[in-house]
Amino acid sequence: MTTITIDRRRFLRTTAFAVAGAMYASRVNRALAQDKITLRLSSPATPGDQRAVALTSVFAPSVSAFATFEPHWNAELFKQGTELEAIARGNLEMSITSAQELASLYPEWGIFTAGYLHRDAEHQKKVFAADFMGPMKKKVENELGVKLLTVMYLGRRQLNLRIDKEIKTPDDLAGVKLRMPGTDAWQFLGKALGANPVPVAFTEIYTALQTGAIDGQDNPLPSDKDSKFYEVTKQICLTSHLVDLNYLAFSKKVWDGLAPDQQAAVQKAADDAAESGRQKQLKLESELEQFFKDKGLKVYAPDVDAFRKHVQKAYLDSDFAKDWPEGMVDKINAL
């Protein structure tokens, strides 16, 4: 057995070095923590929404070296529709915004609220990345202080109704109280479909369906499942009237304060999160028709051509089309 003898002076010196090292490491860690920026995101989406899952599992860890991602779901931080204003005021760093919300501020964005414009999820990506989108995105940055990082696939919107009446054409929706968000663009889409649109906040849809304040609502199938709308409805009519999208909005002021490598990391994290959510959403959509049938709902396709002709004519005859950038529809169709 070997005995190691350490004198008291050496022991104290070694201990002092260890304590000093620990204190220094602690100070460094505190400094690093203090240097991190906090990226608060406010959204009416639920924590189980594919967008929320992707941002939490993909975006957050990808920027964790210099930023703390702090999401607030179910509109618990800012009321739905006020997030862009909060970013512009400097009271919020991130949100998930829609073309409808942007159109309420910049009418040209109304082109992306039109029914039957985008063909599918991949088409959305190509449109967002296209050169002709540059001036529109730059205007939002310069005037609103909001940078649109990436496009997020929300899904194909379908009609989800609590009534028994089968819907085959737009005429069948006459008098049907269809929940749509409160902006003019959303309300117009509801009318274009043939329904009587009613503005209701997303967080109030379930109760409104339950009480009969509305006859139905339109959302992608994953949203219907996540929010359990199937508990208070009887059917899903597969109109696929809007290949819905969101944009991941980011404070331009915060963006300008990041180092170039941090900006690149944020951009990549946003794109990776959007792609993750996109693929999961597509997979989920393909599985949900049977899920809703198993829950007792009737799931069927209407006369989609009749809906498409009715909706497109409504838009082309409206004042909305007058605000669309000249030639934009042709450019979108050409992609």
C-alpha cells in the first residue's frame, strides 16, 4: 500500500486554485447566460401544433448557443392579430403570422389569401424564395420592422361542420355560419366559398361550435384534430380551398443586432424547423381522414371544380385583385 503525504500548505494552495477555478467558471457561465438574447414568440397555436413542435425541437436547440427561445402558445402573451404590432413596437421578438394579417397592412399580400392559388407545399416554398417576392418582403422589413424568415406549411384548409347537411357546391353553403378570422381577407374568402362568415378568435372556436353560435369552421385537418373540433362537429367536407401557410416573423431590430454567423444560424434554424413541420404535417394529413371517420364524422369530397370556379371568379371580380402586383399571378403559376 502506497501512502501519499500532502503537507498542509500544499493542500491549501491546491484547494485555493480549485476554488478560484470554479469561481471563474461560474462567472464565465453567468456572463455567457447574460449575453444570450431572449427570443419570445407569441402565437395562438397550441403546443401540440406541428409548427410549435418544430420550433421547440428544431429551432430552439439550433440557436441555443446565443439565444434562448421562449415560446408562448394559445395567445397567452399577445392576442391573436396583435403580434406584428408588438414586434414593430419592440415588445416582441417573434411570431407566426399569416398572409391575411399582412394583407390588412399591405393590400398586395392579399394575393396569398386567395383560394386555389398555391398548388401544394413545395409550390409555397418556391414562391417564397422567388426573386419577385423580394420587394414585398423588403417593404415589410423597412416599414414594419419585421423580417419574414421562412414560409411554414399549415395544410390544406377543409370545411368542418356541426350540421348534417351535405355540401356539394357553394350554393349548399348559403346561410351557413362559417367561422373565419376577423380580417377582411379571411371574411372575403368565407363569402367566396358561399357561406356567411362570422369572425371568431381561434381560441373560442370550440365553444362557439359547441353552443351553435357557428355552424362550422375551416382549418387544416391536423388543426382540427389538435384542437379536438371533432368532438363538437359531424362532418368534414374536403374542399381544399386554401393551401394555407404562415410566415415566421422576426424582429428586424433584433436581426440587425446579431453577428453575421448568428444571422446565418437563425435563418438555417428557421428553414430547418419549417421543413420539419412541413413533412410531419403532410404525413399527418394523409392519415387523418380515417381518424375522423373512426370518430364518427362523415368525410367526403364535394364538387371541387365548382368551388374553384366560384372562388376564383369572386376574387377576380373583387377589389382585392386590384391590389395584387401586376403579373404576379402569372409568375406564381409559372413556377
